[in-house]
Amino acid sequence: MATPKSVDDYLAAVPKEQRRALERLRGQIRAAAPEATEAISYQMPAFKQDGRFLVSYAAFRDHLSLFPASYAVMELYGDDLKPFFSGKGTLRFTTEKPIPAALVTKIVKARLREIAEAKAR
């Protein structure tokens, strides 16, 4: 995939089924963090809150990933996230078995709290 210039460019280059799953995920993240801004970071769609990294996501050949990039979030929701763990800060899922929307919301809300706490320091 060529380096995308926008999230919409990224999604347009993803196969249809994966695109639908990522668009759902994108909507869930937006709903949980309505003031977050979208960007391309490390050639993937990402959300930022107050200029700080919130989460990113990506499509791969045989799976999709959500990157909360937070050890604390992984610890907090470890049991719920266990079926999706793939590395330290990566959650892997498929179009057939997405991360539940309620869990995505919990992850994003926890990241928002982390960002707010870091900003308050």
C-alpha cells in the first residue's frame, strides 16, 4: 500500500470487507472520543486527543489490528482483551470476530483518562 495522505485514502485502499470493519471501528472510536482528531501516523489511521496519540488501527493481509499503545489499558482490561492479544500493545481481530463495541469504548475512554492525567501533571 502506498503511503496514504488521509484516513479516507487509507480506507479506500483496503479490501471491502476489511474496510467495512475498520469503518465500524472508526465510528466506535469517534463516538467514544468525539473531540479527537484523525491523522495518519506510521502509515496507519490514528486518533489524537489534545495533540497526543490516542489509538491507531490498521488492516493486514489476514487480520486487522487496534493499537491502544498503553500497557495500563492492557492490564486494566486484560481478561477481556486476552482473545485479541498479539504482542505488547497490539490487539488483533478479524472481520468475522471483531472487538466488541463496548470493549472498544472502554479502551478509548481509558486512553482519554490517561491523556488527561498526563496533561494535568
